[in-house]
Amino acid sequence: MKSAKNILQPENRPLKTAVLVMDECNTLSFAAAVDPMRAANRLAGRAAFDWDYISATSEPPMLTSGLTVPTTPLARFDGCDLLIVVAGFQLARHATPSLLAGLRRIAGTGATIAGIDGGPWLLAEAGLLDGHAATTHWEDLENFSARFPDIHCRTDRFTVSDARLTSGGATPAIEMMLHIISARHGHGFASRVAGLFLYDGIASPQRSQSRLGHHKHNALTAKANAIMESALDDPKPLAEIAEVLGTSPRSLQQQFRLRLNTTPQDHYLQLRLAEARRLVTDTNLPLMEIAVATGFTSQSTFARAFRTAHGLSARELRQSGTETAFAGYPVMQANSHASHSTN
């Protein structure tokens, strides 16, 4: 196996990239990988990236939107500097021996390997993330960590670990691509690329995922949010959270009001109820177990809070059949993987 070349250093040569597009991947995730490269080429007035589309089989992949992508089969693809694997649904079906062998073959050439959306699952199945830090969508982090104990699972929006990059969803994939652009062409150039998409976030691997998707967090509220998300089953008092963060409850209250227009207590409750809804729609856990898993001490308290937040009871939601997946995501089944279109 060749040593991987560091693609995250100043370089004017076009980065030879391959985008491996899997059937049923999400259009937004696909675009998150490709459009930053296109925009970088446009702004640079030259080829900052040179990419090909490849597929697992000889058949062109179809995205969830119905679009098909003309590709070269992985078996006939020679190699690249960066391979980006974009995957979505039906990951267990896609993880064939030939695909996994193909991924290992490309990695063996010294290419940097990246996974977007469901991509980290396939890289993990191929053994390419063992010993590395990696992430996936927050909804699947626990299952991902349990299935792949040799991977250092992180809650970050995207991770960089030597020659391995992983993204928890489509928006973090844009950040991951901006991170690559910044490393190769400078922060100013990457900021101009971000400006084309009206993106004003921070392309930093250290940012944690948020279940509620708030983009207005500052450093303090983001850290508080991370503490809350790590203790949904046993909610921590505000004073304890403030003490861990080295601030006062009053200051934390003010920051949540200023940044998110809510209180820390209500934000914490919404995190717990969002997780409760996911467990109701995506699992077969008894409702009492869901209540306990989201920090409610009684079934009646849980039932009232759930109905207030979601407009119907947990039992009604589960029985209605109107949602087979939370936010459009597939139900997790044993020994299979789900993945997500946005974050």
C-alpha cells in the first residue's frame, strides 16, 4: 500500500478527484460534494479540481430525486488523489464484496478517502476507518460506534483523520469541501467560494452536530448544547451545566436568549422531545422505555409534553402510519444502516 499523499496542503495542481455515486443517494449530498469543486474552478478561472463520476456497477446510479448520473464503473477506474463516496439508503445491499474490495483497492494506491452521508458506513465496512476518527449522522452515531468499535466515533459535523474524511450529512459535506479548498488555496479563496452559496458558517472539524439544527450557536451555547445532547436520559440542572462551562446560570440564560431566542431549559426539553419522536417513529421500543430514555420520570409527564410539542400523542403517531421515518429518514433495522440527506 502506498503512503497517502497529503492533499490538505497548498497546491496549485488540480486535485484529481473521483465521486463514487451510489444508488439512492440524496441529491443534496451529491451536490454538496460536487458544487464546491465547480465553484472553485469557476472562481479560480482554471481547474482547481478535476473529477470523474464512478459507480459501483456498470449501471448508472439513480439519486433519490430520480436523476441519473453517467459514470464509469469502479472496476474500470484506475485511481485518483481523492475518492469521495456519496451514499444514501439501502447501505447493507450496497456493501457488496466487490464494492468493498474496490474501495480497498483505491485506498491502497495512497488516495485520500472521504465519505458523505451513508458513505462512512461503506468505508467502515471496508475496514478503511479502523483506527481513525470518524463521524456519521447524529441519529446513527450510537449504532455506528457499536458496530465498528475500532473507529474513534465523534459527534463532529465532519472529521479529518490523516487520509480519511467523513461527513455527518449534506451541509457538513459543504464545510468539508470548503476545508479542503481552504487548505489547498487559502482561507480567503475558500471564503469567496462559500460566498457563492451564501454560506457564512465555519468550516471547522471541531463543530459538533446539533439535533435541532441551530446555526446561530456561539461557542458557549454550542458547548451547552453538546452537554445536553450527551445527557438526554438524565437531564442535568442548569447550574451544573453552567459550572462545567465556567459561567453562571444567568449568563447562560442570557446567551440562549440572545443567540437562539429561547431558554436553556426549553432548548433542553426540545432536544429530548426530538429524540423521543425519533424513537417513536424509528424504533419499536415501548413508550415507557422511550420516556425513560429521554429523561421523563413518568408516563403521564412524557405524554403531556409529547402531545404539546408534536400535536398528537406518541401512540397516535406510531399507530397513524403517516410517518415511517423521522424527517424522511428510513427506519433502522437490525444489521442495516440508515443515512440522511441534511444536517
